[in-house]
Amino acid sequence: MSSASNKALVLAYYHRVVGEGRLEEIPNFVAETYVDHNSAEDAPKGPLAVEAHLRAIRTTFPDFTLQTHEVVAEGDWVALRVTAEGTHLGEWLGIKPSGKRIALRGINLDRVSSGLIVEHWGEADTVGMLAQMGLNPFGSSH
């Protein structure tokens, strides 16, 4: 596939599946061999792992939205900057719901092969997110 078609595929995935929550469409975008390099090595892989992750996000942030910004595609690789927003209404990694509105900025890098996303890397401002939840991500200052 061309860089342009890879870019279109990844953008459609982030808009429809991640942003709009159309989880039934995951198999149209994610390969059975999909690996999220932000997960533990022994973590589940493929479409079911993506679905579990996105369900957890929507449980924590029921009004979750995602905006995509700059997108760059080169060969099999697509990189994009995103902003996710939502209200923290569900427990997340043991953190009780704060009821606060969160905005999280991040960068995603995805590799496409044979018309499906096969690998993912992502970096997000989780320190900023914790601060928005009212937590001190650096612990006590004394």
C-alpha cells in the first residue's frame, strides 16, 4: 500500500474505532498479529487486546473523545499527534474517579502491512493527566 493509503487507514481507525468507539470495526483495521509495544511483552495481542484496551478507556472516561492533528506517513509508517479528552468517572489503575475533565496529549506511531495496523507505539503526557485528576504524580514534596 502507498503512504497515502496507509495514512487514510490509520486516520479512519483513530476516528471511527478509537474516537467514535466503533469497536466492532477493529478487525477492519487491526491485524491478528498486532503488537502494542507499550504493553507488557506477555500482554495479549491482536484485535481482542485492542478491544479490551478501548473498553477500559471508555469505562474510565465514558465521554471520551479524540482529535487527530498533524499526520505524517512514510512507507509503512504513520505518525500522528492526538488530543484525548474525557471526564474521569471510572477507576483507572487503582485511581478512584475524580469527576474531573481531562485533556491528554500524545504521539502515536503505527506500522501498516497488507492493509492492516500491525504495530503500535505511543507516548502520552500521563504526568499531566495525573495532575489534572488532582494527584501529585511526583509524591510528597518533603
